[in-house]
Amino acid sequence: MPLSSFRLDNKVALVTGGNRGIGLAIAELFAEAGAKVMVTSRSETPALKAFLAANPGTVHWIKADVTDEDAPETMVK
């Protein structure tokens, strides 16, 4: 882990746009740091599916579009 002293044990991280690229990389780092991670995106990609499968019970995904004004409240619930 690049930041070995960076720990997020007992924390929850919400990552938007986490189905690929930078968002997915951030979600992966948060999970490595011990956080429970909620990933949101408009679609589920093969890379995201693999990440979810590798982290059962720790990483979750919800389909959400942050351009929808009701999405933030739905994501937090």
C-alpha cells in the first residue's frame, strides 16, 4: 500500500464514479486502508464487478447518477 500509515478502519467511504479509472482506483485504496466502501456509478463495468467479487461484504455498489438531484440523499441512505 502506498500510504502504509493511512488507515480507515471502522470508517465508511462513499466513492462516486467508481466503476473505472480514478474513481475505481480511489475505491481500491480506501478498501486497502480498511474502509467499508460504497461505490456509486451509472453503470457496472467488468473491472467494478471484479473488485466487488474480490471484496465481498466490504465493498458495495449502487447504481446512481450524481446529476440527479435526489441521488446524493439516496446514496447516503
